[in-house]
Amino acid sequence: MLKILLPAFCLVFAIDMHAQQGTEPVKLTDMLKIKSVTALSLTADGSKAVIGINSIEADNENKGEYKYVNQLWMMPSDGSAPPTQLTTRENASQPAWSPDGKELVFVRFTEGKPQLFLLSLNGGEPRQITRSKYGASSPKWSRDGKQLLFSASIPLRELIKDSILNPGRKAPEWAVEKPGIANNQVFSNPSVKADPDGNLEEVRAWLETNVTDRKAKVVTRLDFQDETDVNAEMSFNHFFTLGIAPDARPVALTKGFFSFGSAEFTADGKQVILTGDINSRQHPDRALETGIYLVNSDGSGMTTLLWEQGKAFANPRISNSGKWIAFQYGPSLKNKVGIPVLGIMSISGDKNSITDIPFDRIKTSLTWSADDKYVYFTSPSNGGTPVYRADVKTKKVEQLTDQNGGITSFDLVGNKLILSKVEVADPAEVYLADAAAKNMKRITDLNTGWLKSKKLSFPEKQTFVNEKGMTVEYWVMKPSNFEPGKKYPLLLEIHGGPAAMWGPGEASMWHEYQYYCSKGYGVVYCNPRGSGGYGVDFLRGNILDWGTGPTNDVLTALDKAVAQGWADTSKLLVTGGSYAGYLVAWIVGHDNRFKAACAQRGVYDLPTFFGEGNAWRLVPGYFGGYPWQDSTRTVLSRESPINYVQNIRTPFIIFHGENDRRTGFVQSEMLYRSLKVLDRPVEYVRHPGGTHELTRSGNNRQRMDQMLRTWEFFERWINTAK
């Protein structure tokens, strides 16, 4: 059962925010002023909070460039004093309080590796406490404060040689998939001399040196692309414990050719609960199951709590009493479109004790209340990301914060709930409330200062029912200086995913929306079928239908915004990235209403995407098969925008990062060349070094370039430039 805050609150909130408006437009360079919250944690007594704050500063070593700076700040949780800066110089992240609140461990890069540093609040410089050749990340304390837990990523070639993590220095048990060669012959014997003119073993040793020296990439694995490049290497995430004494050495908790996910100490500190897969003997790229395990804090006695063929168990969190585990589970297939189930189980591992808590939304950041009565979590829902809590006994789910904002992180200690929130009025601030999210007050001023003078546009939420009977939500933003009776350009913004969700609490779009509204454009965006945040049926609403159905939804939202009467229908524009880049190309191949269009980092030919993108599992997940299968090939051809390129006459600008391996970039070249051959008005922009995350966390000059270049392109065609 779900409690929803009264709509009247939302209305009063919007009116109140409008009353605080300044007069200055939001400028392009205002994106450099935005500070965001990257971490948030309370001490065990709830008296102090550590806040990770990300800002953008001029890079004095590189003229014209801007760098991200992430530092840790501390403040009283009641907001009685402003934050004080704890770290300086090199970036600091992933803070974790000691149980007594007197020390803070965090991660900082040094000599090219992440390492753990310990900061005493009594004064002095942070002390480096790990010097792992593999690095150290994700620190957590035992509840008695005597041990730390951390993870490290170990490359396969290093793991082969590590006698502690790989006792006996054996080859993996699973097939390494080197065709025609037995597993025990894959890795050359280090005692063999490398000689290109030698015998077979010596030739193999010489070839191996070329791989080590990066003269060759030899690909034999299924998942050979990472976010930025073709990557033939494999790495394995392992966990270690570390005492806090200066001479303490890390103890390996996990070993072997397995990767382990989230981990935390049990209440007594004698064991660690973690996720991974030690049951399967398949290659890790093919073994998609994950289980939940317990291991002693000295690395001995690993036992399986939950593991089943065809299932994935993830994100276990131990209750404060130490008796219960909250976790999520569902089908293990990565190409399955669905929503994991929230489960509660005794830490004894009794499967008969599992209780499911129904909630038809994605759940993140599971957190127990002090009395074990509730499990708190955030969940994208209806355009916002509220905090919810599930009553373990009654199975009722209660919504605690509204859907006008996005909660990006939170922590709960006793009756104190601290959270960071994105909303239209402010892209990031920290708030304090009680455990029911009542009596909420803002305790930071990260962005309020520069925002006071700005004239913002606030979205108006609307809905319609599509031909499938689904209720689709959309938001309309008028130009910041809107005047009744005037006509304005209208920009249709489309989200990616396709399972993403946009709304007033979407941090990545805050500046872009306000920038276009300040330039005199209206903005309309919606969550078409296939979006997250509306339950599993809505999420699966675009299976076998990436183009026509979602297009109907976003164009209906546009039509309804136009029907308000203030939009100039001769100046309609459209933009979107990733899956939305796909949808923009699809739309302009089927509809000629737009004056200009912009597609960013998109997918345009689905069979090619299957080969060149590391998100290739979307193809079997949404279209039921593979390009070589007759029935699937027909669907992929029908659903690929490149096959309608001859119909595109809309002026079109296409963006892609040169290191974007999530979608791949060959398709963008193919779309551009096809349009050039057809002599259509098209421009293609590549950003060197840019990845799929360019507009969110990429080089700041390139972020500015893409937004400004898009606006300039639009202006050419709507003729509003002064």
C-alpha cells in the first residue's frame, strides 16, 4: 500500500517558489556554478554529517579548461553552523565515519591508484593507510571500530601471479575461451624465453610481451568493450579487511577468479556479507547469476546464503540488530526487462524465512531503521525520486517525500533523516528531517547564493492516456520571461535509457532546461511507454516497439503543449541523447513538423549496435533475439532509424563522443554519411575523448560546446538570433 502526499502541497510549493524569482536569465556558464552532493553520511550518534561536494573550477594548469573538484565537508546535522572543509588539494570521496565519530576514512587517488586515508577530527593531516598495488575503494567500518573493509580491482594477468588471491597460481577453472588451446596453456610460463624465432612456447611468450607492452589487443571474451574502448582485459573485484593500527596489513577475504559486489560487516564484526558468484563454473561474461555469501573476517569459511540458477540476488543490508537481511532479487538474465523484488530474510540463511515486500518500482539505497521496523529506500517514481519506507511486518510501503524533487542520497540515524535533494528551485541542497521526513529544513546553501538573481521556469505537470490505456505524464515549461499573447519556439526534450525517467528532480537536465527557457524557448518533456518509474507493465511497454509507440507518446505530449496556444508551430525543435538520439532520428524519418533536430550519442542501426556497443544486451532484451535470426532480423530492420534515412529532410545536427563505447559511434558516421549522400542539411560533431557521459560528467568545455552548438544550430533555422 502506498501513501501519496496531497496534491495541494505540490501546488502551494510551486506558487511559493515562483514568488522567490530573480530577473536574470540562466546563462551557459552558470553550469560551472552548480555544486552537487556526491556523498552524505551521519555519525553514529547523529550529531555530525560529512558531505561530499562536487564543484567546477578553472584549471590553472590548462588555459580555458575547467576541472571537477570533489572535497569533503563537515557540519552539525542540525544546521547550527555552516559546513567546514575537511579535505583540500587532491579530490576526496567515499567517506565513512568511525563508529565513535572521531575519525573519517575516505578515498583519494595517489600515484594513479585509489587508496584509503584516515583523518582524525582531533587535527592533523590525513594519514594514508593503504598502499595496495591494486588500489583500495569502498571503505566500511566494523561496528566496534577495530576493522575496515575495502575492495580492489585485480587484472586477470595480475591475479594469475598472486599467490594469496590465487593459491597455487592456477589457471581459472572456467573456460577462458581461447579457441583451440587448452586452459592450462593460455598463460605463458614466465621461465620461458620470449623469442619470435623460437619454438611454439617461446613464440607464445614473445606474443604475450606484445600484449603486455600494448602493441596488440587480443580479444577472446564476450564483453570486450568498456565505456571508452575495446578492452580485452578482465578484472576481478575482491574484498579485504584491515586493522586500524599503523602496522596493520590487509587480509584477503575473497580469492579466486570471481568478482564480488557489495559487502558489509555483520553486527559482531566476525563475518562479512557480500554478493558474487562462486557457484557457477562458467566464464564470468556468461555467468550472470549472483548470490549472497557469508565469510569470516579472516577470509575463512565462506558459505552460501542465497544462490539459484537463473537468479540474481543483490544489495544485501544487515539490520541494526544483526538478525535480518534486506536484499533484492530477480531473474539473472541481463537482457531481461523487469523490476527486482525486495526481500527480507533471517541472517541464518533460512530460505523459508524470506518475506517479499511488493512494490512495483526500482529500489535503491536500502537502509534499516534503528528498531528493525522499516527498510528505507529511494525509488524513481512518477517523475521524482522520493524516499520510501517499507514496514517489514505489515509489508506496507509509505512515501515520505514528494515527487517534485529527486533525492540523490540519504542517511538515517535514530530519528534523524538527512538527505540531498534536487528540485527546480535549486539543483542541490542538503535537508534534515525526522525519520518520517516531517519537519524538514534546509541546512546548506550550496547554490542558493547565485540562484537568488536568476529567473527560473517551473514545469507544469500534465497527463494523458495513450492508445494502450497507459497514463503518460509530461511537463511543460514556458519561457522564463513568458508574456501572454506572444508566440515562442517549443523544444521537445526526450530522455534516454530507454528505461530512464525524467521529472522536476532530474539533476542532469536542470541546467539545460533552464538555459533554453532563458533563451526564450518553451520546453516539453515526457515519460513515454518504456520509461522507468511507472511499474513493470509500463517499463515493458516498448518491447518490440522502440519507434512507433514511444514516438506517439512524445508527440502527443508536444501536441498538447502546442494546444495551450503560446507555441509557434513554425518553430518546433527536438533533441535527445542515447536512446533518445535513436528516437529523434526515428521521428524525423517519419514526421516533418520540426524546424531542426539534434541527436546525441544515439543508436541508429540496431544490428550494428549489437556489435559495437557495450550495451548490446538491449537487443535481445527488447527484440527477443539476435540479428542472424530471421524473425529478429525483420524486427531490427523495421525498428532501425537508418532504414528511413531517405525520408529525413529536417535540418539535423548529430553529436557523438569519439570514445563512446556504450552505444558505439560507427552508426553516427553511417547516419551522417547517408544524409550527406542524400544532400540533406546535416552537421556532424565529434568530441575527442568524449564518452557516453559527456553531457553529465565529461570535459566541461565539451559540455558547454555541445549545448551552445545545439542552440546555435537551432537559431539558424528558426531565425530568432539577434
